[in-house]
Amino acid sequence: MKLTFFGAAHEVTGSCHLLQADGKNILLDCGMFQGSDFNEGKNNEKFPFDPKTIDAVVVSHAHLDHTGRIPKLFREGFHGKIYATKATCELANIIWNDAFHIMSYNNKKFQSPILFDEGDIEMARMHCEGVDYGEKVRIGDIQVTFKDAGHIFGSSFLEIEAEGKTIGFSGDLGNSNVPILRDTDRLGKVDILLCESTYGSRMHESEEMRIQMLHDLIMEGYNKGGVIMMPAFSIERTQEILYRLDKLIEHDKALPCFPIFLDSPMAIDSLPVYKKYPEYYDVEASKHYMNDEDFLSFHCLTLTRTVEESKKINNVPNPKMIIAGSGMMTGGRILHHAFRYLSDPNSTLIIVGYQAYGTLGRKLYEGAETVYIFGQEIPVRCSIKAIGALSAHADQQKILSWVRNAEKMPKKVYCIHGEPESSTALAHKLRDELSIDAFVPERNETVEL
């Protein structure tokens, strides 16, 4: 039994791992690499394996860096099934179509390559097989169980039984005490674990502190009288922010009701999926649902789906708040707002998610004084703020607790989906505190399990 790490090794994006066992070739995720450009250079390379030889893809969750190259797989000859939760199947289709539209726009404007077309997306959609949490899927003699990861809506971690061993694949693990989602399920009896390490060297602020920080930063931006920009991942971060704002504005009256825009077609298209699967909700969200309360909408929120509606935001007097994708500022409508307002000292940019190396969001987070957007140099004069605890990822403490409380602790852990410092820090903690053999694999490295 072999495992090869074709992505998310020594980096956070491009999740793609090939498991070869029981005569089957199974991909764990097949995501895009994200860096300085939306369609990062590595995505254009041929797969380091023959897609025709892949029997199935099992998907942890819908985010672009975990599903973004699946239509490309079909373009290059894959014809197997894709297994994911039902919500993940629907959200992935939304993400693929959004990615195609961004690539098409960039192709017309900057001659950037296009990885796949609408026909490839349709093939991927038709080959998706939705499963429930706890359901076991058989791929030949291999058995895969999907459990709730608590990361985004429909996210899973996987337990794979093959050749007498059980392999755990964390996908991305969720932060603690987030709204809407249930807590991460308990890890079962696994022998080997592939574990994300995005925040493997860091701890998040408490739930109370993250809400207070959100309140304080919005009030600060409101009082400055400028534009509050929030680049947010369209799946989950956006919905959590809306949930928090609804509570702060409508219920607690802690924030004034001023113009707030959700300027993300993908986030808007995702809202019906959230309403379709209330069985995924946590206790509090379930109570809202049973009381027929729409916790993803409030009366000073405007949804701007079309380009024309988005442009009209410019005519609305300040102060105002704009929530727009993409979360790492590698594309999407947030770039147009950043182009207009980064140079305004009265405006504020609030970063609420992980920013991968090389992205515009990362450059701003690290204090860049000038950046390039649409080929033009833009001075950064607005306030740049960040709330790490609003990330959808588990921190070091949550990961260690999850592994420690497994039904049976794994004997070996491979720390993936993290920058080298974070992955190494988590590996050291696993060794020192839990006496587990922990490794940080290289990209394209193959190990015998």
C-alpha cells in the first residue's frame, strides 16, 4: 500500500494525495494551487499521474484548494466516481462554475489559460455521488467512511479501511465554537493519519474575543467614515460573518444598521444549499431554523449578484461595508473594491481567513506599502486588520486534542496542508506530547504504509 503527496505538502493549497491499495488508485481531494494569481502556474501542468488510471476521487470538502482541479481530471481522461457529502457535491459545482467564469474573464483580459470548460464541469457534476455522514462507501475492497469535520458546510474527514489498516485523512478540521456547524466528530481507530497543519504553530483567540474583535473593528471602520472591505471565502466564512452580523445588529443592537453588501455571486448562490440541509446545523442554528428565522439575512444587508448591482455600490455614501470574494484576494470582486479603496486612509480592510504565501491578501497582511492590482501600482493607505480566530481552520490545541481523544491514537501522522514552519511545529508537538511518529512529507514523495 502506497501513498503519494501530490499537493498540500510544505504548502497550504493544492490538496491531492494518491492512495494505491487493494489494486485501486484513489485520489484524496484534487484541489487547485493558489498563489499570486487565481489560476496559479502549477495548475496548468499535466497531472503527475495518468487520470485514466484513477478509480475514484474521495473529497473532504468543497473549497477550491480541495476540489478545483476535478473538472481538469475529466478533461484529461478520468471517468470514475467522485464521493463526497451531498452538500459538498452541490457546493463544489457552484465553485467550479465560479472558477470557470473567473478564468474566462482573465483569459479575455490577460490571456491567462483556462483549465477546463463547462462540459468538463458537467461531467464532474454527473459523476458526483453524494453520501451522508457516517455512511460507508465501497471502492472494490476498500471502505471509506465520511465523518463531520466541522470546517465548512458538508465538510468531512475520511477513515479509509484497506489491506488490514485504517488510514485517516483530516481534510481541513474546523475551528472551535463556530456558528451553524456542528463540532468535529471524534477520530476513530486509525493506524495512520494525514493531518492538516494550517495553524499547526498557532492558537486562536477565544470565541468571546473573536466576536468582540469583529465588533470593535467594524465600529472603528464605521466611525472613520470610510469603506470597510472584508475579503471572505464565499463558502463558510461569509455565512459565519452574516450570522455574527445578524446577531450584533438585529438581536444585540451592538452595531448600527448601515449599508452592508454581500458582493459575491458564489456566496449568494450557496445560501440555498445551507437552507436545504438543516440536518447539518448545530443546536443554536437548528433552533433558529425551527423558529423559521433566516439567520443569514438582516434588513440592512443587500445582496449584489449581478455586475450592474455591484457597480452601484460605488454610489452609496460612506460608511458602508462590503463582503466579497475571493478570500485570499486572488480574484473576484474584492479586487475591484481594493483597487478603489486601498489608497483611502479612511477605509479599512479586515482579513478573516488564512492567506497563502504569494497572494495579495498575504502581502497586505504582511504590511506591503504598495501592491499591484490590474497591472497598476496601488498605494496602501487604508487600515489593514486581521482576526485570525475567524479562520475556518482548527488551531494547534484543537488538532492535538482531536488526535489525543481518538478511539485509538494513530501510530504515525503525516502533517500536510501547512507551510513548513506550521507543519514542523505540529509534528514536534505530536512527537513530544503524544509520542507519535510524525513526519512532514515533501511534494511528490511516496511512502509505504
